[in-house]
Amino acid sequence: MTHVFVYLVIASSVHGGSSWNVTPMPNMDVCNQFSESITKPRGFDLNFPRVSLVRCVEVKTDKPVNQ
């Protein structure tokens, strides 16, 4: 049985490297919608992640997940 996991990955620059935020998502459609919503500029707020630093990642495995 194949298990599919979807994660929203946000990278942000920090001094001397990068910081990663990995958030589980229920499916790819929801992940893409959320990704689009957080990367759109809103008014004068410049505190939003750049599109190039936000990705939806799908991971598939045939290995058991509860062992």
C-alpha cells in the first residue's frame, strides 16, 4: 500500500544559513491554495514569504508508517 504525505515547506533566510518550516497538509490542493494565500502581498505589509521560498512537497512511500 502506498502512503502519500503532503507538506508545505517555507524557507527563510537567517544570518549564516536558512530556517525551514515544514507543515503537514491534508492534500496537494489545500497546500497549493494555502501557499498562494501566504505569498500574496497585502497592502503595506512586507512581511510575507517570497514565492520562490514556498513549496508544496508530496512524499510517497510503500513502507509501513506505524512501526
